[in-house]
Amino acid sequence: MKGILFSFFGGAFITLQGVANSRISQDIGTWQAAMITQFTGFLVAFIILLFIRDGNWQSFKQVNPIYMISGALGAIVIFSDITAIQQIGATLTISILMIAQLSLTFIIEIKGWFGVVKQKMKLPQFIGMGMMILGVVILGF
């Protein structure tokens, strides 16, 4: 239940973030909005970390360096999200974003990339993906 709740809030907040960033970028620019988002995100995470103090800093050296680029990927996500919302609107942008996330997640789980346990996808999962894609196509018209 906790995972469902966190997923719901994550989805809601990414939508709110995209719309807010789109508004900010109209006033000051897209990369400026991305920078503000990344910076405020860092500040909030740092403040929470000061209070929660979980994790294990001693294991920091064990993290694969390629995974350290996730913040840079976040900046590209924000830029792409802002640009798409301005060009095709929030609803279609978030719908396509979800399809892209789900599609790549399918591939990652099927292949077992990044240490993820391999999953065998069956016909119902592929039908579900197809229905979502069809829904986005219909939404776009």
C-alpha cells in the first residue's frame, strides 16, 4: 500500500513540477527554470537529510560511477518536460512521458539491466501497453 501511495504522490508532483516549470520558463527561460528546480530540489533533500540522517555514507565509494549522472539526467528531463508542455500541453506531455517511462521500464526488466531482477512479460502486459499507447494516440486527436 505504501508503494502505491508513494507512486501516486510521485506522479502528482512530477505533473505539478512540469506545469510550474513551464510557467517559470516563460518568464526567465527553460534552462534557468531547470536550474532553479534542481537547486531547490537539492536544498529540500539536504534539509530532509539533516533531520532523517539515514543511509550509509561509508558505502558511497561502492556506488557505480555511471549512476552518479542521474542528476544530469534530471536536468534533461526538466528541460524536455518544460519544452513539451509549452508545445503540446500538459495532458499530452504527461501521457507520452508515462508511455516512455513504462516502455523503457519494460525493456529494463525484460533484459535485467542495472541489476534489476529479470521479469518475464506476458501477453496481458503487452496488451496493457498497447491500450495505453492507443489511449495517448486518441488523446492527441
